[in-house]
Amino acid sequence: MAKLVDYPFEVRPLGQEEGGGYLVSFPDFAECISDGETIEEAIVQ
């Protein structure tokens, strides 16, 4: 089975009104998202 990071993903910064940090989302999996203070943290989560 492939790891989730083997699938395409998008990283976008979150505004202060959204809590700051970064959001990672996977277009192939609509409800699969992660966030973190840094890009690396958001990807690992």
C-alpha cells in the first residue's frame, strides 16, 4: 500500500483568522487534511 505522501498534495498558508500555520490537503481524498505551525510539521501530522 502506498504512503499518503506518495499522493499529490497541496500546501497553503493559513491566515491569522484561520489560526496561522499551514494546511495540507490531498485532492484525491477530499476529507484528508492536516495542519501545523510549519510546512514540515503539517506534512508529518
